[in-house]
Amino acid sequence: MIHLKEIAVTFNPGTALEKKALNGLDLKISQGEFVTVIGGNGAGKSTLLATLCGEVLPTSGQVLIDDVDVTTWPVWKRTSFVARVFQDPMVGTCSNLSIEENMALASRRTLSRGLAPALNRHDKERLRHALSRLALGLENRLKDPMGSLSGGQRQAVSLVMSALAPMKILALDEHTAALDPKTGAFIMDLTRQIIEEHGLTALMVTHSMTQALQNGTRTVMINAGRVVYDAKGAKRESLTSQDLIALFHKSHGEADLLT
Ligand SMILES: Nc1ncnc2c1ncn2[C@@H]1O[C@H](COP(=O)(O)OP(=O)(O)OP(=O)(O)O)[C@@H](O)[C@H]1O
Ligand SMILES: [Mg+2]
């Protein structure tokens, strides 16, 4: 269970640039839930994921994972249970390192040895196998620099990388937004597969109402740093993207939609 408990995040406090990005956001997510997160620009969605991953320290509130208070844990300490994939395929992987080196870094906690130069044949086979499942031919390009891949290829590798290390939470921040529709659909299929196979708990930020409803088990809407709408089960099944758009407009005029 993830519990983001009454989280407030204020950037640049006490200055003219002070911004309350999260404002008492409270969200409980059960093991195995796949939550799609929607909301307008600046609503606080990325800050929510950054708080979960440890990149942003809340001004107040707590981050609890299975009842363990990880609020002050640094990013590196959280990588054993949470992985993040970003909108920009260039973020999260290193252009100058080869595909193999990037993947070795991502999986270093599970491989028998440390960094890339120490990869043994078994480790390399494991990486090759993980890549071959993408059917993009990348298993034959292990020595190529990550920077030579297209955005979609790079996003596919990022997803595979995220699943190499032992983790239970996947945080996706508009990870298909920069991709063409066909590649985006491919990456979305791969995402579902990885979540299912590894039994992950997932949060996926998207600006597509259709994507938000077609994927996952629950949809939450964020506005002004708070959860303003939360739907799962039968309530969610009967929702259309038009309903969500109407709720979205309403949430900009009203402080709280949550019922
Ligand atoms: N590092 C930062 N320093 C200062 N302000 C920030 C920082 N990060 C985010 N903000 C501000 O916090 C608010 C929430 O930002 P956030 O990136 O979480 O929004 P978002 O919901 O992800 O929006 P988008 O849909 O545009 O990605 C915005 O007003 C943003 O300008
Ligand atoms: Mg964002």
C-alpha cells in the first residue's frame, strides 16, 4: 500500500516565486492497483510522482510504503521499490553510454556483478533476452550508444530497464506523449504487459482522457495540488472521456468535486 498522506509541497517558499504545487494531497493506493492520473498543466501531477520517487521532499505530510515512513529517504534508496519513466525519452537514460551499459546500470542490484565492464555472459544473455521481446532488433545493437535510438526505441528500452531491477511501483509521467500514435500504442501495450507480468502497482500520468479510462483500474484527477476526483470499479466503468472532460472543466471552477 502506498499512502501519500496529506502532502504539501511548496517551491521557493517565502519568495516572490513561492508556489504551492501540492496542497494537502491525500492518496492511498493498494498493492496491484494501476492508477491513471489526469489534471491540467501545473496541477501537481509530476510533483506527485517526484514526491513518491524522492526527488522532491514534501514541505509537510508523509510518504508511507507498506506502513514504512520513507518521506526522507533519498532517491537512490527508493530505487529498490520504485521506477520512473519520463515524457522525454532522453531523460532517465544516458546518451553516451551503450544500450548494454545503460541496462547494466539499471539492473546492477540484481545482476551477479556490478557495472557494465563486469557483465558476464549470463548477464548479457538476460539483457539480450529482455530486449528481443520488444521485437525491435535492439538485441543486436547492445553496443550502440543509447543516443542513436529513436524516441520510441529509447522509451521501450527505458521500460524494459525499469523492470530489470526488483521493484514494485512504476511511475509513468506522460511516457507516451512524445511518441507517434503507432509507437505510443506499442509502448502502452508493453507497459500493460510489464505491469501485469511483475504484478506492479502503477501510476500513469496522461493528458489523454481515453488513455486514462482504457488503461488501469482507477482514475484520479488532480487540481491545484489535490485529488478532486477518484473513480474505480463500476463508477469508473460507466465513465466516458466526455464525462471526464466535463469534470475537468468543472474542477477548474469549483474547489472540490470529490464525493
Ligand atoms: N522545481 C520547481 N520549482 C518551482 N516551481 C515548480 C517546480 N516544479 C514544479 N513547479 C510548479 O509547481 C506546479 C505544479 O507543477 P507540476 O510539474 O507538478 O505540474 P503537472 O501537473 O505535472 O503539469 P503538466 O501537465 O504541465 O506536466 C506548477 O505551477 C509548476 O510551475
Ligand atoms: Mg507534468
